[in-house]
Amino acid sequence: METNDISTCERLVMKVIWDSPEHLALQEVMDRVNEENGKQWKPQTVSTFLARLVRKGFLTVYRKGRYSYYVPAVTKDAFWRATMQENARFFNKGDMGAMACCLCEDMLSEEDIKRLKQKIDELN
């Protein structure tokens, strides 16, 4: 999966779909994206993003009555991991440890570091 294949706008649409416990139709996706992100997208705009995401393999779609419903074909966790791996390859020649160290240097709070230490201890 190439996470760089989707735009920032498409990511906003995916996040709404990932965060929903039920399958969403166009109107619901549009309402939530607009509300959560301060957008004023029209149905045609959101429909274009949804169609692109289906074509790229990030979503599947099915019809029920008059409406089409969108379902993630890629989980949020799988996308997140792939994004991290792509960034590690780009910035650190694939060295995930170097990437984690970079995060630890100035981006993590004390609480974040504590949780990270716990996770590392669980892995050992």
C-alpha cells in the first residue's frame, strides 16, 4: 500500500470513515468531514474523493436501496503503520529505531515516554 497515493483531502474522508462504527453514505461522510474539519464541501466534491479512494483500493462500496455505502478496505492501523514505514524509508533508510529516537528527542511528552517505555518492556 502506498500511503502517499492519497491526498490530504482524501485522508480527511478516510478518517471520518475509519472513526465511524457504521458504514456511511455520501451525505453522512460530507456532514462529518465538514463538521470535524471546518469545511464546506459540496456532495460532488466528497463524491469525487470517495470515488478516487475506491479506485485506489482504500474503500469498497455497496448499494442498499438508493444509497451507496462506503467501507474501509484498509484499516486505520494498517495505514498508520504503512505511513510510518514509508517515512522511515524516506528519512532514515528504513531504520525505524532512528525514527523512534527522533520522536523521543523533542516530540514526546513525559507521559508519552512513560507509555513508550511500558510498551518496550512488554516486547522484551
